[in-house]
Amino acid sequence: MKKTTILALLFAVLATGCAGQSAKPTPTPQAQVLPAVVSASGKLLPVRWANLAFQSGGRVVEVKVQSGDKVEAGQIVVRLDDADARLALAQANAALKSAQAQLAQLKAGPRAAELAAAEQGVKQAAAAVDGAAAQLAQLQAGARGADIAAAQAEVARAAAQLKQAQEAYDGVVEGRAAAKEYGIQ
């Protein structure tokens, strides 16, 4: 019985000990103020991308915007060195002036003095051919072989001069005809 009594006694002590104490509430932890630092990582992307392209190449001499700047359509972003372009423009202007001068010459046509000189050259060459042919005929009638060969050479030389003068004259006349054909007066 001793065991039962001890158990009963222990139970009684525990029961009175619990009854004598009031239940204590568990304390609620207090909110602690943390520093306002937020750490995050990520990647920012623009709403729209634009690839730059130039009509001609060159050395960049000035950048007018910085990374991250907002740009509008048509805004100048960079400036290239234009020395080569200015040189090409000057050369084109010189070629234009040369072409205009040639056009003015064609419009003017051959001058009367040029035409008269060409006609005179043809007449002189024709007279030389006639004279050489007459001399050849005279020599062939009773001349030696050396005289005949010399006369034949003179006729050939005169014929070459005639051909050259005729070509010069034809060139002047054709130039005038070409000018008229293209409406150049």
C-alpha cells in the first residue's frame, strides 16, 4: 500500500500546485525595426532598340549623346569626319564645270575660220596631187626609172596629205552635223 499512498500523495501535491498557480500568458515577440536596405540583381532592357547605320564610312569626330540618353527620330547622334566628302564634292564641281565648257563649245559649233582653214587644206592637197600626177605623166613619157620612182613617191605623199586634210575637214563637218542633230545651234 505504500505505493498507492505515495502515488496518491504525489498526485495531490501536483493537483494543488497546479491549482494554486494562475496561467501566465506567453509573451508576444516585439517587432524589430530592420534597416531599409534591399538587395536585388537584375537586367534593365530598353523598350526599343535601334541599330545605327551610316550611308558612308568615316572616322567619328563627335558623339552627341551618352549611354542611356533618350533620342528622337532624326536626332544627330554622331558626327563623322567629312573631309573626304568635301574633297569629292569639289572634284564633282570641277568635272561639272569642265562638262559645261565642253557643251558650250559644241553649241558654238566650228567657227567659220576653222571651216575655211580645213577647206583650204583640202584644196592645197588636191592641187599637190594634180601637180604630182602631171609630173608623173611627163616623166612616164620619156623619163628614167629613178625619176619615175621619185614622182611615184611624190604622188603617194601628196595622196596621203590629201587623205589627212580630207579627214580633218570631215571631222569639222561631222562635228557641225552632230551639233545640229542634238539641237545645238
